[in-house]
Amino acid sequence: MKSLYEKIYESLKEEITSGKYKVGEQIPSEKELTKYFSVSTITTKKALEKLSNEGFVNRIRGKGTFVIDYSKNMNDEQKVENEDKPLFGLIMTTFDDSFGNELIGTIEEASQGKCFVILRRSLSIPSKEDKVINELIAHGIDGLIVSPAQAEHYSLEILKMVVNQFPLVLIDRTFKGLAAPSVSTNNEQAAQVGVNHLLELGHKNIGVLIPKANSTTTIEDRKKGILRAFAKKKLIADTDLWCSDIRNLIPSHEDAVKDIEVIKEHIKKHREITALFALEYNIAILAKQAIEQLNLKVPEDISIICFDSPPRNKFEWNFTHIEQNEKEIGRLALNKLFEMYKGDFTVNNIHVPAKLVKGDTTTKLSV
């Protein structure tokens, strides 16, 4: 199945090579093509850019798109094929040693000789994500891998891409009702692994720290996994011990102070808590500070487990954590994007297993 922009591209190419539009003549504008084919300007823009890149037309700002002498290109198809490597975009919310670096490295290595990749960050800010998407489209990208910003609803720009069959793969998190392919951790299984570790250590009063913007399937699946882990042990999870008021995953100093206070108040309200499961790494950092400000110790008084953490080292806190397989996520995401670029728009959600890495922040509950 070919994408909409490829269909428009082939239609215009056929009209040019058949002589309908001769060298020097102007072809329909983006606006005219958008109306004729009932598609978005993103789609027609990509079709015209591909024609330009392959030497069939020349686009002149403020004047239009004109047919040029393409005979040399037609006689050198092999050269065009070799030089026509796709340009892909990669948008991460942010990246560091805790999550992102290995994923990006894998995509960069796998792209060698096959495609070009432009990397951008959204900082998990929806408005910035929209801006970055538009910038990449203006650069003429042929496909996009994106880790969506944490928000109550998915981006309008992402929705446009899905509707217009633009090659798009979501990583790390997805949204309910959005028919876009994705590659992510099997978050339900991963959360069960984390809870099982705490239960084996004797913890039953487990507080769960959840980001306030938690409508993504990632967070929902982690919550399901926690409940399922309790159920499998014939236990009931006390959801009163859960806190979903953590607002900032990439916090400024002021925001961090507010979130630490929220966690402190939650712990003081529920003194029976013996362990905390932070559904994001940055929340675990806030939780450890909150516990220490209450003159308690990790893990002697309260254990902490989380998703993601930097590799073990002597300079940072070594959290017991769920380690996502970034390399596999990156490899599969790029493979899927290539499939879409070649016309296969099958929507599937690929889930990659995660594993437990024991650190210094969990211990057996003392009786």
C-alpha cells in the first residue's frame, strides 16, 4: 500500500514524462493539488519535494513549481536510486543515561548508509512538540519516529500525520484511539516484575507515584501491571496509597520543590507505606529527596523502585529499577519506519520485554 504523497508524486511524474506538462511549464500549486486530491498541504508538499529532489521540477518561492529538463535523470536511474536515501526525523522528549542515549545510538548506527536522521527534543512540552514536528516537515523529512510529550491528549500534528498516512512510528508511549504503529516496552509485564520484587522483600503497603498527565497507554499499562501482580498473589492493592499529583517529569527547581512537598505530604498521610514505586525515573529522584527531608532513610525506612536509571556508578543514586531494552526499541522502530516509507502502513503495536536491575534503594522489610 503506497502512501498518499507517493500516489500524488507518481501521478504528477506520469503527467510530466507523458508530455502533459512540458519543460518550462508550471504545474498545479500546493493549494490546487491539496484541493484536487483532498489531502493536507503536508502531503502535497512532500510529493512536490520528491519531484524536485529527483530533478523533475524546480520550485521557485513566490512563483510556483516548473518542469525542468529531466532527461539526464531518466538516463541515470541507478544513480538516483543510490542517492535517494530517505530523511527521517527523531523526536525525543529528552534523553540521558537513564533513558534515551542507547536508543538514539542504535538508530544512528542502524541508519548508516540507509538514511539520514535529524534529532530534536520536545522537552515533553506539547506546544514545542508541535513546533518541532512542523520544522522537520519543512525540512522535507520522509518519516518520523517520535516519543510523544506527556499530555492529556495527543498532538494535533501527530493526528494529522496519521490521517494523511505519513510514515510515523511512536516509541516509549502511545495514546488510546490513535491508529499509529508503536514500539514500546511491555509495560504491564515490566510493572509486574517490579511489584513482585517488592512483594518478595515483604512489602505490601506499596505507594505508587504517578505523573499527573497519565492518559498515555504507557502509564495505564504500568498501573494495570501493578494491580495484576497483587491479584496473582491473591492480594488487594491499596490504591489509597497511590499518588497521581506529580506534575513535572522534567522539573525546574521551583516545580521540583512543589512536587517534593506533594510526596512528603503523601508519606505523612500514609505512614504505613514501606515502599514506593515511581513510574518515572525523575519521580524517583524527587521521592528520595522527600524521604530524606522527612529524616527517613532509603531503603531502611522506605524502599524505592522505578522505571529507568543511569548505569550503576559511584556518582549517582543507584536505584533498583526496571531496565527497558532501548537498543531493541530503537532497532524495531527504525525497521517499522522503513516499512512505512516503502508503502506498508500496517498498524501494529510491538512490545519489548524489560528486566529488573537490583540497586541500593530496596531492601527486605524488617519485622
